[in-house]
Amino acid sequence: MNLSLLDIQQSLSPRASLTLAGGYHLTHFTQSTGGLLLDNRQITGQAGYNYALSRRNSLAVVYGYQHFHFPTIGGGGFETHVVNFVFGHQISGRMDLQLGAGPQVTRLSSPVTGSSTKISASARASLRYRFPKTSMSINYTRLDSAGSGFFAGAESDVVRLTMNRPFGRRWEGSADIGFSHNRRLQIQNVGVNAKSYNDLYAGARVNRILTRTINGFLFYQFNDLNFSSSVCGPGGVCNHLSTRNVIGLGLSWQPHPIRID
């Protein structure tokens, strides 16, 4: 998996600001799975206008674009256009809340069913609390996603609890636990032959600052997957339950912010 992001922020006034972001995401499964797991390419773009109503309240309008392509033969693709209206409220000096919702337009391109358009709702919510050294947040999102390699797109509802804590000047640890319900977005001849699946997951990650712009990280994630119908793998073993353990390490590069005015 590879991920590249670009983020631009521009202050328009003491109360208003504009944000622009873009990214490219590539997922490739190294072993042949007979079409069971799908590679994907994802292009994203986002623009937002933020306005501070007061010291504790803010409003934002966010537009997001996503384009998904599944290079597997028969995978097809789709794109989404999302507009969210987001309200932010600082409950106290340590706690803040964000609530957002809006329409989502999805344009599907399937080798099986052809082209079609679907209109649905997207939503987000976030509650964050900061202890003296630890921060916690619980987040909910509803949106169309890549399908995690099982589907060529999914309608996803995701709940996630996250904790972050620094250990000294160069080390930071984080842990999360979450649950997602994912419904097949379109009919395809590839991917997992199920209408939906649930994913209960938990993980931990350790980051170390190596230089001013480069971090090293080590992570572990456990997934407990429950499919709506029995799924048969390449070896002929069929089950509607599956567990997955992933251990990884890598480097992340984040250049210093560059002023353009």
C-alpha cells in the first residue's frame, strides 16, 4: 500500500480560512487470489471553507471527490461527489465536538450492469478529549469506500475509538478499536461473493521521529471479519468467518510547511 497527500491552507481573515487537499492511494495484493481480493487505485480531492462563529463555535462547508479504479479484469470503478456541512463546538478547554452531514452522489461504472448514478447521504461525527498527556477520540463516518479489497466499492458505516500518547520527545504510541458495516456497492463478477460484511478490528502503532521530516513506525492490526454468506478462498476452503493479523513497519515523510505568500 502506498499513500501520497498534499495539503494547502490559506487564511482569508481572522475568522475565515480555506483548505485544499489531494491524494493518491494504491493498494496491491502481492499474491494471486484468483480475483478474491481486488487491487485498487484511488484519487482524492477536497476543498473546505471554514468560518469561526465565536471562540467556541465554527461552521464549515466541505466538498470531497473520490475516484476509484479496480484494475482487475471485470473490476470496473466508480467516483463520488460529497458535500458536508460541518458544525464544530468546543465544549470545554479539553473537549470538542464536530457534527457533519450532506448529500453524496456516486457514479458507478460496472462491466456487469453498465453505468448508473446513486444519490445517498453521508455523515460524520467526532468527539475528542485531551488529558494532560493523552488524547482520546471517538469518530463515526458514513460514506462510500473502496471496499477493503473484498468488494469493488462499499457503503460503509464506521465507528472508531482512538488513543494517542507521547513517550518522551521522539516516541509516540497509539491504539484503536473499531467496527464497520460494509454493504456491496455494485454487482461484480470479482471480489468476495457476499452482500455485506462486518469488520471488528483493533490495533496499535509506535512512531519514532528520526529526523525533522521523517518518522519510522511499527504497527499491528487484528481484524475479525464476518461475511453475510460463505466465502470460498483459492484453496477451496469456505467459511463466512475470517480473522486477519497484520504486522508492518515503514517510513513516513512529511516536509515542513511552505509559505506561498
